[in-house]
Amino acid sequence: MKRPPCTHTMTTLVSNIPVIQNILRTSFSNGLTRPLEWRKHQILQLARMLQDNKEVFADALYKDLGKPKLEAFGEIGVLIERSVLSAQQLDDWTRPTSIDCLDWQRSTQPTVYMAPKGTVLIIAPWNYPLALVLQPLIGAIAAGCCAVCKPSEIASHTAMALAEVMPQYLDSSAYRVVLGAVAETTKLLELQWDHIFYTGNGRIARIISTAAAKFLTPLTLELGGKSPVIVDPSFDINLAAKRIIGGKAHNGGQICVSPDYIVIPRSHQDILVSALKRFYAEFFPDGSLASDSISRIVSPSHHARLMDLIKRSKSEVAFGGRTEGQSKIELTVFKNVLPEDSLMEDEIFGPLLPIVAVENMDAAIEFVRTRDHPLALYAFTDDPALKKRLLEETLSGAVVFNDLITQLAFNNLPFGGVGPSGYGRQYLKYTFEAFSYQRSSIDVPKELEPFLAARYPPYDDEKVKI
Ligand code: NAD
């Protein structure tokens, strides 16, 4: 499909935001988004939008993040697959459920319906600027909601591409993109929504929660944190190193479930460092700065944030450490990193990888246990007892043994955090459920009246005996 000329400005007029919401609210109350066939059509239109505009979105992702085409097409492919699966499974998800009950209640046919919450707001970050708008949107459409999508201003090319292309495929009286930054999001948050689905950092999540509290708006918070990687020395360290470097390099380390730091017994730290170095050299023969197979840092301010972490760090650079301009930092591994080091303060969200050396595996578990619950806990181990301990003694959104990030590829594994890494779940049915509520229903026949007679006053002794 030929791309029409861009007609969008970078921001939506703040004064238009309540008008947009009003249009969506009217559509919802008129029942536009109710029919299942209509919802399926919209979801498939979303898939068509992605298919027709693959190059447009890949180009925008490249401009925003230097994202390699292979990764961009992979991301778009997953979104198309999830759209099609959602449309295919919608009848199952929305089928009313008959509920078991006491004998005398059977004639009331207790039933649970999955009902749409209403008009919802989706706020997305810059690191997967397409997927983190559209993944929730697929669920919102499936649930029968109207939705405003607020992409991140930091990934401006993708945001603009979405604002331009979406109205050509989706019904604008139900789904809108609002462009902008803090002023526009603040205006959005002044309005009452029926659900807010926010993906981003914990600091802004507190602003979102405060705004939502005013209206008791339900929330999904998809946040981040420091996802650790525990390496058990009895595991194949070469394989662990290969998977760690591959996983850390993905999206330039700018993934919510990126391996944030490694914990390994001190006795094996250097063996791991040598293996990491070997795979780094294999994947990036001319270094990661010169490679087209790794995304760049999204913005000069994130580059400055990462450079500040490096500057303040007292840890030893095992390899890497070079930088180029305001958008590239070499994939850098640090060793003997102390808990109080700058690299251990907050989520790194970039191509830096600290290694914390501990005495033994008990200390490794303790290190992870006593920190904020992460979105993902990774452990390379073959030891069933250690796996059991990690499952029982720690908390995290997901536990992944012997690989990194692959959990994102499982359509039917619920994705989300716990504690500071967020709450609520997403992917296919789970996203649909986030935007739905369980509506209970009974239909009490008049023939039941004799059984119900005892409930009416006066409560005489005869009734008390019953
Ligand atoms: P960001 O800076 O793009 O912000 C996210 C959204 O918040 C944007 O749409 C932005 O406009 C809005 N925003 C910014 N300031 C605001 C304010 N003062 N008031 C209201 N809204 C405001 O993205 P980010 O937060 O830097 O994203 C990175 C974070 O997101 C990381 O912590 C990462 O782990 C997390 N993340 C989580 C997931 C997940 O699924 N759990 C996925 C991706 C990223």
C-alpha cells in the first residue's frame, strides 16, 4: 500500500482530548463495539494494518531505535499472529459460563458474562513503541472497549506512523491515537476512564495510580526493575554465556525483562567472563558499536543517564566500555560489582551488564531474595533442588530456567510483574480479561416464590425454625 503524505503534527491539541474521549464514550454507550463479529473485524483490520505497513513501521522503528529489520519484522509478525489468534478465540473467551450452585438455586441459571469495562486508556513507553501500544489494544478491542492509545513521545517516528496509519484501518469513533508528552498525558489523566493500562517506569506509575485513585479507575501496571540472572557453576557455562550475551544484546538491553545483573559464585566469575567475551566477539566481530545487529540507545538523555552510571561506577570493566556520539554504548560487562555500586541502584535499561560475585549459591539466592521482586528471575542450573528453592523462596513475575527473554514468545503464559514490577497480566486471553469484568447474572423464576417465602417479614417463630 502506498503511504499517504503525513498529515499529523507531533501533538494532539490538549483542548481536543476531552472531545475525543466524548466521541468514544458515545460510541461505547451506543453499543458500537458490542457485536463479536464487529470486534473480530477490527482485530483483523489491525493485523491487516501491520501487514500492509510492515515497511513503514520497520522504518519508524529504525529511526527511533536503530532497530535491525530482522527484529522489527519479528515484532510485527508476533503482533499479527496474536491479532489473528485473538479473533479466532474470541467466541471461546466471551462464551457465558454456567456456574454450579445449590439445588434450590438451579432454576435461576447462574451465569457469568465477560463484559467490556467501557472506554479505556493505553499509555505506552518507547522501548517497544509499536508492540506496547498494539498488544493492549488487541485485548481492548476483543473485550468490546473503546480505547485511546498514547504512544511514547520518545519514539516519535513510531508514534507518528501509528497516528497516521491507524485511522485508515480501525474505526475512529472507537479507537484513537493521542500524540504528545507530559502535558497531553496529564490532560488524559484528568479525565475519567474505565481502565488504564500503563506500561513504563515505576516513577510515572505512581503519577498514573494517583490520578486513577480519584475515580477508582482499575489499572494494569506493566513496570520494570532489575531482573537477575543466577548462574550455577555446575551448569554448562559456555551455553549460559552464549544465551546471556544474546539476550542482553536484544534491543540494546532496552527490554523490561533484559538481564539486569548476573550473580555467580566468585570461584567461577572469571570463567564466565571469558565465555561472555568469546561470544561477544563471535556475535559482534567488529564490536557492538559497529554492528547493524544491535539497536542503539533511544535518546541523548538516556545515553547521558547510562554514561553517568558508568562514570560513577567503581567496578572493574571486564570488557567493552567504549561509546560513540550520543546514541551508542558498547555492550559492557563489569565484574566484582558491589551492591552499593551505581550499576546496582536502578534498572539499567541499556547494554551494561554487572556481575556480582558471591560466596556460594545460598548467598546468590539471598542476594536476589532481599531485593525488589523483579519482572523476571533467570537461573542457569540443572539442579532440581535449586529450581525448587528458587520457585519457593523468591517472588518474580516469571521464573525462567536456562534461557533469557524467551518467555515473551509464549502466547498463553500470563505476562506481568509482582510488587514493584507491576500488577495485572497480559497476552491474548489475559489482555482480554484485563479490559473485561465478570458480570454475574441470575434469573429468578416466579415459581421459586414458595421456597423464598421464609425471607419476608414478619419473622415469626415458625420461620425461625425453618
Ligand atoms: P517513557 O518515558 O516513554 O514513559 C512511558 C509513558 O509515560 C509515555 O507514554 C510518556 O508520555 C508517559 N509519561 C512520561 N512522563 C509522564 C508524566 N509526568 N505524567 C504522565 N505520563 C507521563 O517510558 P519509560 O517509562 O522510560 O519506559 C521504560 C520503563 O518501562 C522501564 O522501566 C521498563 O522496564 C518498563 N517497561 C515495562 C514493560 C512491561 O511489559 N512490564 C515493557 C516495556 C517497558
